[in-house]
Amino acid sequence: MPTTSDTRDRITDAATRCFKRHGFSASRIADIATEAGTGKGTVYEYFRSKEDLLLASCLRACRQGEAEIETLLERLRDDASTPPVLLAHETLRTVLTVHLARSRDDQRLFSELSTVAATNHELAKRMAGEFHRKLEQWRELSRTLYERARDSGDFRDIEDPDAVARLLVALVDGVIWQSLIAPDRPEEEIAQRITDTAMRMLLAEPERLEEYLA
């Protein structure tokens, strides 16, 4: 028997497919219910509106991306012997690669969410709350990675570690949004080049990057 979580996930998946196929404006709750194999009433039991479904679709995409990143980095993070510079480099490169590899349909969901939230105060408030928490998590991770490499003497000692963390997160966000407007391929090559450049900017001895990554 399907659980509450199963039903909610099935509806969210159906909404995501409809939004990707038809766009947010052209998708109806009835279409989403049909796609999910349920009735409109059941959809409304779990979601108050189509806007709620769009937010849920984007948040689920975030969780899926985070899970993929965590899987790829699990070995490095669990290995206490991983050099701080290598861990920082591979974390940034992996985050960029995973997000850049998303389909344009996936990225368009987030663009549509921003557009809808611009005229929907309640949705904008909920979106801000959800994504603020995610931003804080990524900033905390970025700060921790920077401070570990700084304390080991590998990164330059920058007066404001919080600013470094914000800069790194903003770098990732900017690259993702630019890829929606003007896709740049191949993703892995772009991610590698940007990550190498960011690391050289932080390293006390930029010329030693290849040595750190060997």
C-alpha cells in the first residue's frame, strides 16, 4: 500500500514531467493528476496549488543533485588523509560538473520558479526560506574547506573567510545561470577550468596546483 511519502513523490514526479513537457503556465492540475494516475482531489490533499508543485519539483531536483554530489565525494570526505587542497578542488569541480550536466529542462524549472515568484509574494517568501537554508549549508561547507586548506598553509590567509565562502557559492550559481542562457560544452572541461582557476586564486603558491592534485 502506497505511503503518504510515496504518493507525494509520485505527484511531484508527475508535475515535474508536465512542467518540462508543457511549461508551468500550460500545465494544469488535471494534467498532473492524470500523469500521476490519481484524481485532482488527491493532488490538492498534498499541495495547495500548482505553484506549490513547482517549488516542490525544484526542491526535489536540488536533493537529487546533492545526493549525487555526496555519492561522488563520499570516499574523499571519509578519507582523513585526503589533502585539504585536493578535497576543496574536487568538491568544487564535482558540484559544477553535476549541475552543468543537468538538462536545460531541469534548469528551466528554476527559471520558471523565479519568474512566478516575482509576482507571488507567498511563494517568494517560501522559496527564499527554502533556498536560504541551502545557501547557508553550501556557504558553511565552502568556509570549512577554505579554512582547512588555509590552516594547513596551502591557501592564502584572507581576512574574511565568510566572504570567500560567499564568493565560491556565487561562482557556482553564476556558472549555472549562465549555462541556461548560453550552454557551454563539454561540462566536465568547463568545470575543470573554472575550478583550477578558483584554486589558483586561493593558493599561496598557485604554481603548485598540479602538485597538489597529483
